[in-house]
Amino acid sequence: MKFPAAAHFFTAALLASVAGQQDLGLPPQVAGSPPQVRIELLVARLPEARAAGLRAELSDPAKSSAAQDKLLAMIAKKEAELVDWPILTIRNEQLGQAANVHELRYATEYENAPFPAPQHGDGPAKVAEPKAPDKADRDQPADAGIRGHMDSSVAPTAFEKRDLGVTLEAEPDLDPDGVTVRLNIAASHVTLLGWTKATTESTKLGKITFEQAKFQTLKSKTNITIQSGRPVLLGFHKLQEPPKTVELFIVTATVLHSEPKRPDKPAKGRAQ
């Protein structure tokens, strides 16, 4: 199964993550500042057979880091697809959000929209000599003349908006031990699968066919307790399209520990 090639900087970031999993390279915090937590949501797609093999390892806390390394190596080899990788760095007990979305507006309600037929000629209308109507004229419906000068079509009257893409919301609550994080998290991925044709009845036009948007929504919302720096399988979603494909949500919460405050250096020229 082939996936689109990732950008070069994504590949470089993945390889760096694989090589430096033990040393996370976290920026130090200033001593005395409120604790901060970095939240990462790795969203990846891969064939369901490969995903099934990784599921057990990702669900095992002792093997989850190694399993994520395998997934990153698959992405680097183009055997899996990196969908998105939002990263949040937020203070403890604060709510943060990251989103990579684009807006889609689509019609949800329709009505018949009559338009007057264009009138031709600038001069006064010529009036024919009066004559008694024949039987054929008497048999015509009362609105026959109106129908001949009107045209009807369907026009949208109401719209809805959907944000397509990946959204992450998270609120960490750090335990006093400094490594356990109670995480309130909501992650979602919305995609447009395509457009389907729908038919409705109109008293004037008969059957009317229009298109409706078809979406796929993957969502995981929970409150979990995890260890700092340890990946956790948050979602395992079998996709409708493309078939035989699974999308994984993997979350990692890393506590950014404070760095001891360094003494100020004396100014040059000052007496020691």
C-alpha cells in the first residue's frame, strides 16, 4: 500500500525522534516557574494488518515507546502516512488547543427560486384586434400564461460549516511526584469523503437532485493517567475510506522540569 511522500523536514524530524527517544532534548524551565507539560498527538495511517501487529505493543506501557519507534521508522520508509503531529506546550492545569483545519461550507436547505423570463423589445406592445376566444383557449389552465413567462430552479437557502482536519484539546494535571500526569484530552480528525446525490420532490419541478457532503469523523475524548514521556495509544480507528486502513492516535505527555537557577555573573571591571 503506497502513501504520499512526506516533506523532507518531517522525515528529518521523525529520524531524529527515533534516534533520540531516550534524550528528549527538552528546553529547561526557569526555576520557580509554574510546571509545564508538552502534549504530542501523533496521527498516522497504515495498513490494518500492520496496525494490528502494533496494537498490542502500543497498549503495553513497557513496549509503547519501542512500538512508536517502529511506527516512525515505517513513516520514514513511506510504509505508513503521517497525517498530523500537533504539539502543545502548556502550563499545568491550563487548557490548550492546537488545530490544523480548513473550513468547508455546504448547503443544507433548498427552495424553488422563480425568475421572470427576460422581455425583448423596447417599443410598446402591439395589440391585436379583439376577437372572441376559441374553445382551445377556454380549455387552458388559468395560469398557463404565467407559466410561459416564468422559469424555476433550486437555490440554496441555508448553509453549514465544518472544519476539516485535526484538532487537539488537552488539560494536564501534574501529580506531586512530578512524573504522573492526569490528562483530560479530546482529539478529532474530520475528513470529507465526497458528495452523495439526494432526490426530493417539488410541486412545480417534480424530482430535484442535489448533492450532500459526506464526512468521516474520528474522535477520542477521555481522562487518563499517564507517565511523563511514555506514548499511549489513544485511538485505533478503522477507516471507511481508504479501505483496509487504520488511523492511530498516539498521545505523549512530557513534563518539562525546572532547571536550577544559575548565579549571576559579576560585571566586568567590578571588584571581586
